[in-house]
Amino acid sequence: MDYFSSDNWIEPGRGDLLISEPYLPDPNFERTVILLCEHDENGTFGFVLNKPSKSVFSDVIEDIESFDASLFIGGPVQQNSLHFIHRRSDQLEASREILPGLYWGGDFDQLITLIDTRQIDKADFRFFVGYSGWDLGQLEDELKIKSWIIFKNTSPELVLDTEPEHLWQEVLKIKGGKFKVIANYPQDPRLN
């Protein structure tokens, strides 16, 4: 099935989702959905939204107790780094808008204070170790060989409120048409 052709090229941008094609052979990105936070002349940067780890925030940040917000594997790059997205720019200075109502980063010391004083609802945040990154032109090359499907209708609710294990299928179903069919592809076609 040719579900992506160069005649309907879509340029990726900040706030878009990248949906991995059903049989992408890279285990880092198998059935993943990536939120693009930057896409410019320096390359592309984003986070895998649907790969939870077995750890929680308080497992990796000293002096924080009982903040059990899940940690996600944001990608294979710099897995010793911690990042976050959120919908609470009113609580965090220096947040960068990804799309209306969804922000990346902010003042980390302020975040820790808000967590310590229990002023944060973990449902408004998603925390990541590592990130996904592409050098200039690299993502476009991967798009040309049909590794990714671009989704433009992202919302904070879709990103933060959809259960991670259902996100890949949900985004394809929302995209509709032939993508709705792709959402039902079995993980292992030999078992079909």
C-alpha cells in the first residue's frame, strides 16, 4: 500500500506529530509517536510520547519524594538528560510554546519548588529521559523513504490525555482514510 508519496509532500514543523510506519525496523521507534518541538535550519528535535519507562520522576531527581509522574523514553539521544512538556506556562517561567496550550521546558528550579509544595498536577506534565534528534535534512530523507507519517492536527489534549499505549493507533484513526486501515495492522504480520 502506498500511503505516502512525494506528490503529497508535507513539510514537518514544530507541534507536528511523527507517526512511525507500521513496520519501521528501528526498535527505538517501533510504533512510536514523536512530538516535534523544533524543526529548523539546525535540524529537528522532539520526544517519543508513547514509550513509558519503568521509572518515575522521584526515582531520578534527588530530594523529591513521592512524585510518581511517569518518565518516558524521549528517544535514543542523551538518555542522561531530563526534559518536560506541559500545559502550565502560567506556573513556569521561560517555557517555550510548541503549539497553543502546550509548552516545552521552563525554569527547572521553579518546577522543583512547585512539586515540593504540591502545586502541580502530574496530568499537566510529561517527563522524558533523552530525546529524538535529526541533523538538517535527515528527517526529510526518512520521510522520502516512508519511515514516518506527519500529523498536523495536534492538541495538548491529544498529547497529554491519550493513554500512551493507544496513542499510535488513535492518531492514525484521527488522521482517517487509508491511515485508519494502517492503525489496525498487526505488529507481526506473520501472526495475521
